Amino acid sequence: MCPGSFDPVTHGHLDIIGRSSHLYDEVVVAVLINKSKASLFSVEERIDMLREVTSEYGNVRVDSFYGLLVDYCRSHEIPVVVKGLRAVSDFDYELQMAQMNHDLAGVETMFMATNPTYSFLSSSLVKEVANFGGDVSGLVPAYVLERLLRRLAERR
Ligand code: PNS
């Protein structure tokens, strides 16, 4: 399981998803439905982008979930969550979530060190930079870039 908000998916996410797909028989990429967090793209749009950019991986499936991650894992018999760690600053909160998820349902978390090329990357920064005209073409797949620029233009 590779969970996240994916608003939108970046090369950093894809790095973790692609490497996970080589390690595990099947990978589920699951978009959190979070009604209290404003997003640039709807859940359906995020799923569509994820499906497009992961289509080369035969063992990756994209889905969404609402509520607790461990409930989704339990109901789909998923034993492992993979999380990318960009820097030490990610670690505290990720460790807390990993321990909670293990305590709640015995779900294991595997931390994968991100490719250093993407260690500064986040969806939030991509959106902010793109919104002010910065070049994010090296940070997201071309399909996502096109949709991102279109959405930001619509919002102006
Ligand atoms: O891309 P994000 O926003 O950093 O992803 C965070 C996510 C979705 C992985 C995390 O918030 C999560 O698992 N949320 C589901 C709700 C849940 O299970 N909360 C308890 C965590 S211990």
C-alpha cells in the first residue's frame, strides 16, 4: 500500500511507487478522501492522473479510501504500507503513524529513502511554484504538468 493525498502526483511519489512495484507482487496506491482539506484536484482527477502515470506498471492498482488507512488495509488484506522518507523532518510524524497503525491492526510500515533528486519535493511546493509561474516541468510527469497548468489558469 502506498497511501497519500497525491494532489497532484509528483516524480517523488512515482519514484516510491515504481520501486515498491519491483519489491512487492501487488501495489495499491490509495488516495485519501479528506473532506476537511482543500485540494486543487478532486479525488477522481487525482485517481485519473495516478492511473495514467502508473500505467507502465502491471502490478499497480489505484483506489481511494475514506477513514482509517488500517481499515482499508484490513478489508483488503494488505499487510504492508510503504512510505517515502525525504529527510529527518519526515521521520517523527511518520514513525508515530507507523507505530499507531501497527498498534491498531498489526499493519507494518516499510520506510523507503527517497531518491535524493526528489528529497525537496512536495505536492504543496509544486503547486505554489507553478502558481507563481515557476518551472516545475522536471518535478511532475508531463500529463500532470499539463493538467496542473490548466487548473491553475482556470482558477485565476
Ligand atoms: O500525502 P499525505 O497527505 O502526506 O498522506 C498522508 C496519509 C494519507 C498517508 C495519512 O494522513 C493517512 O494515512 N491518513 C488516513 C487516516 C488515518 O489512518 N489516520 C491515522 C494515522 S495513524
